Amino acid sequence: MATTTLSTVARANLRASKKKYILTGIGIAISSFFISAVLMLTSSLQATLDATIGDVYANSQNVVISAGVESQGANPTAKFPMSNDTVKKIQESPEVSSSWILYTFSGTYGADKEKVSYGSAPPSKDLSPFNIEGNLPSKDTELLVSKTFAEKHNLKIGDKVTMPNVVTSATDKDNAKDTEYTLTATFSTGISESQMSNDLYIGGTSLADIARQLADEEGGIVSDPSKPMAPQAFIKLKNDTQESRDALQKELNTGDKNTTPKVFSNTQMMDHLKKTFSSLFDVLGTILVAFAILALLVSSFVISNTFAVLVGQRTRELALLRTLGARGGSLVRMLLMESLVIGLFFSIIGSAAVYAVGGILNAMYSTFVVNFSPMAFIVGVLMCTVVTVLASLVPARTALRISPISAMSANTEQAVKKPSIIGGIIGVVLAIVGGILTTAALKDNNGGTAITTIMWACLLYALAVFLLTPWILLPLVRIIGSVLRGQTGKLALANSLRSPKRTVSTGRAVLVGTLVIGIVLTGHSVLSTSIAKELDRLYPVTAYAPFGESSVTNSSASVTKAKNVADKIKGLKNVEAVSVGSAAGVIEYTAKPDNADSINLKDNVMSLSNDDLHKVSTGESNINLKDDEVLVPQDIWDLGKFDNNTRLKLTGPLGTVEAKPIKAETKEPFFVVNPATGAKVQDASNPQPATSEQAMPEDPAAQEALMKAAKENPALARSFAARGTATMVLMRAKTPLTSSDNSQLQSELAKANDGTEFQGGLSIRKSNDQTLSIMLNASLILLALAVVIAVIGVANTMTLSVNERRRENAMLRSLGLSRKQLRRMVSTEAVMITLGALAMGIVSGVLIGLVLSRVLVRSMRESMEMVPALPITGMVLVLVVGLFAAFAASAIPAFRSARQSPVEGLRSR
């Protein structure tokens, strides 16, 4: 038979059956939309970043950034601020004609404690990368703010603003007096204004002076990230050439990668930041593409199911074409042509919709650059069209088995096949291999390779579940059907088992989404609970806040402030105990890091009674400090290689004590003595500085080793600012705390402390909870598309099945089956298939999630205990939502079937 004739038949069939392809087409369109949206999103984020970086640095000539800013977290020991020595070299360099040293720190604004960033204003407009309107601030009481900030707070140039003194609040916000500031200028940064809208700059030199003073107190470089510091400088060179930049770089080299700043031109700086953040976008793009592939996989089940049903319904037509001379291969090509047209048409609709949404977003958000590259459209359409054709290939190949004699047969149904034994065997083998990989991952001490191994194992487990679905789902459906009573239940069970391939394909669409949701929910539940328990064990002092650390702080006022805050938080919900640790001078010890020279260090000490110590730190219940004994943090004990013969020197304005170290039983980062010992060295009611500040070692290797240890231990990080004047408020919370209770308590503690957050295990827990919650919510949102496609697949299957059984349903009606019973029969079939798939997905997802979580927990900390906290609420919600979706998906075909009269249904088409 001529190809043109078969093409005519294909076009005629598409026109005649277009309503049957609508639901399948919606699934294809959603998948295409998702893929194109992922590609547009990643390219738009890159475009937005490019525009943001360009707005900040394009107008600057050259910039000097600290080692920490350059590394962007790649080197955890790199210093974020530049040292006073580096700043001095920049200002005095013969290569530099002018410079703006940007000193900055985080603070609050207004009665609602809005978080802002305060900084030193540029000395001239030509050094500023902003477009500035007005006169630059020249006095300490003059302000430069963004236009967005000014509009938000109804400010205009010349207005007066009264707020706590900015410079004083940088070191002692409790004693910052209200000061009147004048707004002299506003700045606009274009696309990046949203990121910098809360930056406020003051004139004068007071902020720079206090920042340099604080740095001098810590050996020339600030270690506390909350203090004013200079992370970068905008400069103009006398000769704007690479030779001049190289000469300045040579002047600024310190010989230590952790403190050596980097000199960039504006274009070099933009390229550096783009390269740094592009890797993050690559990771994000990979994750999004993985979810897009998942949506495509679910969509392929729906497509395959649709064509399998429609080819089955057209058996007589295809057999008739065979009698007219059509070859089997020609029929396959005809069916694939139909799938090609359907895939192409709906893929174009889905991908085109992305550009409409992008246009709306571009109009609504001026700070987001939408990239309308046609590549997203092309890739989305091509991928979905190819998947549509491939998914229809197996159903289309059934045309090869249709004989011409079938056209003369009254029965045109395809023979029912049993599940593939080969598929079951492969599934079992994959599960065994997954078990072997899991064992290897649990024994692997390298966290990175262990996680990679367990990811492959989980993929094999998921494939095993996928291949074993026919051997598990059909018996599950049979068991569920046996529980149902009544005629409709029996008929629904018979219908679902009559076409096992269709039932399995429909179930797989639901199974894939449920399986991944089960893994995500279980992983989130186990990780959050296990981390919370480990933090409770390591940090029984749930939160703490220091008062009076700075050299400009009024010591007696800080003690009063600490006691007032302690009184406020005692009555808060979920607070178990509160204690105030008094200042007790400083302690001197020798740190002996591996692969570096020893160095003498100092740290703050606080005094607590044994009762107060046990009250806030239950992990130290076996410790009873005697006179002239000091409780030493575990990390410091190991770093100093202490033993029972070691003696440490406690120093304060009242004297010196030689103390015996006692190793702490928890990870708390505090040196503690009893009140009697503390009174020998410090006046707890009015603590005064105990000693001069500790200088950094000159040896770069020693610096690197110490800073690496400081990254893991807050006590060591405070060594270089130890003055012996800090009064500590310590709090222990009730356990276990839910994520919401933890977040609420942290907010209430900050409110009691005038907006400053408490440190310690509570803040670590909050950060972990926020990270895990963001990952969970993002994953569930992305998985929602796969679930929607699965629901469409159920609705599509039931619609096609009802249409296929039109005559049979009419016969049942003529034999006395009511419309209500017919509707119930159709809905029951959908619910049985969905319930079986949900049960498989939930159980397998939870099991795989537990295996994955075990390795993830072990990779975080080998001694961490995994708490097998099952997401019961989440799983019940998935089950309820799934069943409701199945019932809703079957409602339309059920009502359509019941509305048809028996006479119409029995009429030959």
C-alpha cells in the first residue's frame, strides 16, 4: 500500500481521535514546559548575575579584594577582612592615585530592627561604582542610602533621621546614644539594587578609625565577623595598566594565601565572580534537569499506555489495512507518524508557554533578567517529541503481529501476557548489586566516595522496584480487590486484571513519583532528627550570648545587661534552665597543632557554680570543679595535648592563679572555673581587661593550622580577642524541639537581646533546619509536576478504558447495573491501581530513604547516631492526596460512562 495512503489514514485518525489524545498531550506539554523552564531559568540566573556584577563593578576602574572574598568559601581558612597593614600599603602605594577602603558591618535600622549593612562612604564620586544623586557624606552624621531604601522609608535628600549612633553600635550597641543623621545623597545600582538596597553609608572617618582599632587589638586583622572590617577596596591607579596592577599585587603579597589580597581590574573582577558562581548554576541546572527527566519518565508511561490502548482498539482497522496490502513495517511507521505529530504539537505548546511566563516575569520584576534564548524552546520540543515517539514504539510494534485474518474475526482483543520473567530476574539482580554497594558505602570512611556509592545503590534499588512492579503490583491489586465487597468491587477487580500491562504502566506512573517523595521525606525526617539529637549531645548549652567583649564596652553596664537578658529569657517557652557566667580573666596555654610550630595562646574564662554548670550543661554532670581547677574544651585539650600533669595560668587584674585542667565531657567551647577561683583574678561585677591582646604567629604554616582549628572551635577563634571581660548568658532548652519550636525560640531569644541572635547549638540547629526545609520544599515542588502527570495518566487510562469497554458497560447496564454502581466500578478500579502503586512507592521509598540516610549520617560524623524517624504524617498525607487524586481523575470518565444509555452503548460504531 502506498505511503501517501497510510499518511492519509494517519491524518484521518488524528482528526477522529483528537479528544482521546488531549490528556496525553497535556502531560507532554507539562514535561516540555518543565524542560524549557529549567533551561530558561538557569540561563536567566546567569544573565541576572552578569548584570548584577556589571552594575557593581563596570563603573569601577580597579578593585582589591581580601583572600576570603576571592575564595568565596573554597578556602575556609582564608581571611575575609584585609589587615590594617594591607590597607596602609594600598593607601600609600606609589601605584595608587586614590582609594576607597570599604569598611562595613551588619546592623539594624528602625524600631522593627530591620537588618542592614553599614559602611564607610566613598570619598569621591569617581571612586564609587554607583550612580549618586546629591552630595556625598563628608561628616560622621551624614548618610548615603539607596533610592529603594529611601522610598521604602519615605526619605528624601535633606531629611533628618534619628537612630542609635552607627559607630558606637558597631562595638557596643547597648550604649549607643541616639544621633541625628542627615541624608545627603542617594544611589542607584540598576538591576542589582534589590541586593544592595539595605546598604547605608556614613561619612567621616570614625567608622574606619574604630575598625582599625579593633583590628589592632586582634593583631592587625579582625576575626569576629560581626565587627567592622574592610573586605575590599575600590582604587584608581596612576597608570591603568596590567603592569601597574602586577606591581601593586607584589607590594600587597604577604607570603600567606590566607591573608594575601588580590588586585583585579573591573573586567577581571567580573570574570572571576562569573566563573565562581557559574559552577553553582551548573549544579543547580543538573538537579533541575534530573527532575525534568523524572517528569519525562512518568510522561512516557502515560504516552505508552495511551498508544497501547488505542492500538488495541484499532486492531480490526489495522488488520483491514493488512488485507489491502499494507506491510507490518508500514503500519508501524504510520503509528509512529501519529505519535510524532502529537509529540511535536503539544511540545510546542508547552515550550512556547514558558516564553509567555518569562515575559510576565520580566515585566513584573525589574531586578530579574529573563533570557529569551531560543535554545530552551528547541531543546524542550526535541526532547519531548523524541520521548513521545520512543514511548509509542513498543505499542506501535504490536502492529507487526496483526494478521490480515484478524479483520474477519469478531474478537479483536490482544492476548493477555504474563509479566516478563526476564524483567523480574534483572530486578532481583539489581537489588542484590545495590545491597553490595550499600555494604561498601557503610564500610567506606571517605564521606565523599561513600555518598557517591550509596547514590548508585539507591538508583539500582529504584530500577529494581521498577522492574519488579508487575510481580508486586498485580498481587497487591488482587489483595485490595478481595477486601472490597459487592458487585462493583468484583467487576472493578476483573477489569484491572484483564489488562495487566495497562494496569502496571498506570501504576508505574504513580509509583515513580511516590517512590522519590518517600525517599525525600524519609531523608529529611531522619537527617533533621539525627542532627538535632547529635547537637543536643555535643552542645547541652543550647545557646549563649557574650556581653562586654569589646575594649570600648562599659564592663559594669554589660554585666547588668547580661543579667537583664537572663531574667527575660527565663520565662520563655521551651527554656529549661538559664545561668549567667561571670568574667574570670584569661587563660594562657600552648597550642601544639600538627605539622606546625607550637604557639602560646590566650582565651576568656568564665566562672560558674557547679550547680549552675550542671543546670545548663547536663553533659558535665559528673564534673565538680574544685578551687584552682579549670574545665577545658575537648578541642583545646587535644590541641594543647594536655594531661593530668599540665598546669595552666589564669590571669586577671586582681592576680594570677595556676590551675589544673579538667577535660570537658561535651563539645562546649568554654573555659570554666568555680566562683572562688574566678574571684582571685577578676571582679565579676565590674570586669576589667586582664592582659594585652594576642598577636598572630608569623609562620604561615602555624597561621593556617590555627585558623583551620579555629574554624571547628569557636573558643579558639576568640583567642586573639581574649580580654577576660566577657559575661556569658547560658541557656539550655527542652528537648526534643521541633523545627518550628526551635526557630521560634531563636527569634524570642534575639528579641530579648535587642535583635542580636544567640550563638551555639540552637543557631546551628536553626541553620540546619532551614537548609533541610529549603531542600525538602524545593524537591516537593519540583516533584509536584511528576505527580500531576501521573494523575493525568490515571485519568487518561480510565477514559480510554471506559471508551474501550463501552459495549460491555452498556451490556451491564441492560442487565440491571445502575448508573451509580457503574460510576463506582470505574472509580474503584482507579483507586485500587493507585492504592497499590502508592503502597509500593511509600514502602520502597521509606526503605531506600533509610538506607541513604544511614550513609549520609555516617558521612557527617562517624559517631553520630541515626534516628530512624519515619515521616508518618507525610506518608499519610501522600496516601490521602493520592487516593483523592485518583478518585478525582476517574470522576469524569465515570460520569461520562454512566450518562451513556445502554442502547447508545450497544450500537455498533
